Amino acid sequence: PYSYNIRKDSSTSRDQTITVKEETIMGWTGKILRVNLSAGSCTSEATNMQWANDYMGQRGLATKYLVEETDPRVDPLSADNKMIFATGPLTGTIAPTSGRWSVVCKGPLTGAIACSNSGGFFGAELKNAGWDMIIFEGKSSGPVYLDINNDEAELKDASDLWGKSVWDTETALRERRGDPDVRVASIGLAGENGVLYAGVVNDMDRAAGRSGVGAVMGSKNLKAVVVRGTVGVTVDDPMALMQASNAAKEKLAEHAVTGTGLPTHGTQILMNVINEIGALPSKNGQDVQFDGAHDISAEAMAEPRASDGQANLVSNSACFGCPISCGRRSKIDSSHFTVKDKPQYQIVSGGLEYEAAWALGAACGVGDLDALTWANFVCNEQGLDPISLGSTIGAAMDLYGAGAISQADTGGVALEFGNTEAFVAMVEATAKGEGLGKELGQGSRRLCEKYGHPEFSMTVKSQEFPAYDPRGIQGMGLTYATSNRGACHLRSYTVASEVLGIPEKTDPLVTEGKAGLVKAFQDATAAVDSSGTCVFTTFALGGDDIAPMVDGACAGDWSVERFVEVGERIWNMERQYNIAAGFTGADDTLPERLLKDAAKTGPAEGSVNRLGEMLPEYYELRGWDASGVPTAETLGRLGL
């Protein structure tokens, strides 16, 4: 549902007043829903439009609210931590990939700022219900869910839903509302049990997955949010937005990555590519290539199985307003041991993306495609971040190999790299919070510290790093080290340049120029994340394509320069929050394994990550002092 309201031009004072009001909230709804879980109240308030103009929306605007309303040293799992569901000004509009929304809070996995981005249809539904954001504060005395129908919002009892999976919760709430068009975001057992990398899942298989935002939701006894929105979105210049959106869609369709690669193969197109260049972290970072990479790749997903002649991949899928359709829909071989006696998994559901396939596969030395698909189903069903889950199991395998973990700890399981049955057992244990699974649910840093080998934790700021080894892609080392939410590829995807040659090719094995590259990607990504569109568009689009869409939706002059500056402002605001939370420049580092143990194979053989060559230049380009603190001049320039 779209509702584009044209501004009125009239000489009457009443219409002039209306014009001013509409210009103030063009692109935004102008309303925030504040939910006090302790009091059981839902109230509407006006969006702070000065902040909206300074921070755009979604990631930026929600972080501004969090910064202003919470103590950076708050316990992430206490009632004093706030959690914000946020949309952007382009969410729910005709802009391509306009289904994005974010969850912002202090993250329990890291203790740093957390902003976890999701797609699907929930964000657009929330925006079309008339809300820019929902701010959750306090803690309910018992399980509840939030029921939204346009401008009506009510907290309802969720006692009967507590203990249910995401899949069962969403199904139950759809039936309860009697409306197949409602959208649901919920937590599974992981969020309820305090798994520190639990996510919030919407539309069954889309997730705000990283940093433990689902654990925060669980700590507040909030099981789900169900929303139906038919209000529509008001924009400033409908024709300008339409023209800019159509031009962007043409570029997306014509580009090799967004027009062909991602629709056909999804992000899994990268598995063989990254393996070949020697940047696929394998067996908890012991190596940079995995012999079984092809067996868990996009190509393998499309190959018919010998058992039944069917392929793992059934189809692609798209989020709201997305012309790329990079999502995967998969089905597991019904004779495979993970699903043979479990009909609930013998379905077509959300298939493997590259990060999940790497973490659940190469990081653990497991090359069984059906086992990885099953584990991915479990992550969707119970609300687990597959990156942190797989990486943590890989760390446990490393500990087992070193003799630090025994079969007495694993319940008799031989937790060896490549042992598919052991891997499956640990996924189940973590999802249920049983045995060693309770410790796996705390992430690899805490696990490895407990068992005496902190060096086995492949993390930055306690968050497990993704599927790109910084020994083979130097810029990604600086990206991980300086990421405000802990190790993350989506805060600065220099792989685009260093591997794919977008917007221009840079050598992945050199450090020269990478500081500027990382800063540019970080600022641009912060702006894109705040707009309500998907970062995948940036394979084909630049600021000069996205800023005109924001300009068409929002009142005021949204130039490319303003768009990028907003991104820089957001990045520095997040940095300030982390400093106030206790982080220092000493946290801008990488695991010793990446800095000291050279890559054993591939084009990067003999290389370590040379972070020390890049970090000082990065600080200088950022306008930070030698210890990584933004200078007064930088803060003043950005209005911070």
C-alpha cells in the first residue's frame, strides 16, 4: 500500500499551516511509539525532526535516541537498556530495496553499540502503520507481545507463546489476528535463554541477527511484535522519487552483481571466489582455504542430488520492494540424518547465504550441505546468529583439539573439525541451552577465556568476524578492527573493491590506500543503513543515486554531500558512545592468529594482516587523535 500525498499550494493561512506540517514530516511519519514495558503503556510522541534531519533515520536516528536516553555503561540485559525498532525515510516507499529496518540497543555480546539490520516485510509494514520507530524501555513482569494496527498499539499476554519457536510464534499470531497480511518480528528459544548472539527474526527467515539484540528482547520479556499497516507513506516530491527510483532500478538490473550474480546465486556466489583467492577462514582461522568449499557453494546448492534428483536450492526470494532477489529458498534431502525423523524440517525454507555457509561449514571444517542447511533452519527457527554460532563451535573444536575441552565437557561427543555429527549435536545443544550449548551460547571470547585459550577466539570487541580472512584481504582487517559494533563486514565492505573491483579494483594484499577506502565505505554504509534501503544496492549505486531518492522523499535539500556527511556524523557518534562505554583504541585490534600466524596456502601464503600500517593513517583521516578519540575540531565540524 502506497499513499503519496501531494503538498498543497494555497494562499490561505490554514493551508499554509498544513504545508509547513507536511514538509516537516515528508519521508518520515513524524510519530514514534514509546512502549514502557514496566508500566505496560504505549504512547505516541512526535519524532524529533531536528535529529531526523541530522541523522536521517533508522540506524542514525535510533542511535541518536539511544545515546541521549541511556547511560553508555548500562548493563545490556538490564531493564535500563533501551531497544529501538527503527525504519528509515525510504522504508516502505517505491525506492528499490525499501524493506530495511534496524534494531538498536547496547549489545550484550560486545558491550558496544549494537545496530542490527533486517529485511523482509516487517519494516515496511511498521512504516505503513504510521511509525518511524518503536522505543522499548523497562521490563515486563511477564511475557508479552506488542500488537499494532495502524495507530492502535497494545501490549498483550504472551505466556502461551513463551517457549515457542519463531516459526510457531509467527504462525500463532497470524491465526490470532485472523489476518494473513500481518507481519511479525519475534524471538525464539535463543532470545529467551539469553544466548548472547540471539537475533530478532521477522517473516520466518529474515533477521536482525548480530550482536545479541534478541537477548535484549528476551531480557525484557518481550516475545514478539505483530503489525498491520495501511496508512501509507507521505513523500515530498512523488515524481522526483519515482524518477530517481526508476533510474536506480535500471542500474541495478544492468549491473553484473545485482542484476545477474545475486539473483542467480545469492551471496553464495562468493564461496568459491573467496576460497580461490586464499581468504576463506577455515577451521577457526587455522587456514585460509577449505578443501570442501565447492561442496557448500552456490553451484552445489543448484546441483541435483543423486538421492532424489532434486537440488538444495528451490528458488530465490525477495524482500519488500527489492528487484535483486538474493534470498534463497531451500529444501533438505528428506533422507538426510538431520531431518529423517523430523518432518518440521522437511519443508522449503530460508536457505544458506554466504556468511552462514562459511561459519557453519568452513569455520568448522564441515562440508555437508544438507547439515549446514538444517543448521541454518534451526538458526531461523530459534533466532540464532549463524555467524557467531558457527564461529563459536569452530573455536570449541579448536579447544577440543588442544585438549582444553574433553568429551566429559561435550557429553561424549568427539568435537573434531569436520565431524558433522558432532557439529549437529552442538547446534542442537546451543539452540536448547543444554550442556556445553549453554557455554557456546555466550560466544567464543567467553568460551575461550574460560578454557584457557583466549587466542582461539576469532573476535573483535567480542564479536566473531565474518567470512573474509584479513590475511588475504588487508582492508577487511582494518574494517573489523575499527567496526563500532565489533567485527563486521557490512560496516565497510572493502571486498567490493579488493576482490570484485567495485567501484575500482585495489590489490587485496597491499595496505596502501586502505585507510581511506575503509573510511569512505564506513561513512557511505552508515548513510545507506539510515536511509531504509539495502547496502547490497551499493554494488551498482553510489551516493549520487541514493541521495536523490532521499531528496525526493524528504523535505529540504538532500545533496550527495549532505548524505555522506550524515554517514560520517553517525560513525563518530557511535564511536563516542563506545568510548563512553569504556572502549579505547586498544580495542581496535585483531586476534593474534591473524597478526602473527601467516596464511599457509593460496595467493596470500606467507602473509599476515598488517593492521599496524593502516591504523594510524585511518585515525588521521578520521580526524581522531593518536589514541583513536575524535578531536574537538572533528566533533565541532559534525555538530557533535
